[in-house]
Amino acid sequence: MKKNLKHLVMDFKAISKRICTLRLKGKFYNYTIINVHAPTEVFTEEEKESFYDLLQKTYEECPSYNVKIVTGDMNAKLRRRKYIVQQ
């Protein structure tokens, strides 16, 4: 963070090794930025479910009057689909 913006930081929390939050003071609203690093497909369903449950809990615990921004690496994997065109 740039030195001239440090005075805007209200709070920082490392929720887990994959989720952290940063609260910033704004002119009209305060902002909560939730930074995530989601597990990939190689993780078990339990691990992925646990991550998303914690993300939901983290989101809900943010002050309701804050602007909430979720950002980070959601590890979306897109597959190419082959379409067969029949004439």
C-alpha cells in the first residue's frame, strides 16, 4: 500500500491462508475488500466446501453499511466444448 493511503486503513484480518479482509475508510462509505485464493479442482469436495463456507461467513460478518468487494483468484477453469454441426 502506498504511504499516502495508509491513513485510510481501518483494519486488516488474515482469516485463513486463503482469505483476508482489508477495511478502508471512504469519503461517503467505508469499503471492505475480501481477497481470496480459492482451491483448485485437485482439492477434495470437503476442502472446497469448507473454503466457500468460510468465505460466506466472512462476507456476512462484514459491516452491512460497508461496500463489499470480493476479489482474488477464484481458479475458474474453462473447458473448450466441441460442437458438432450436422447438416
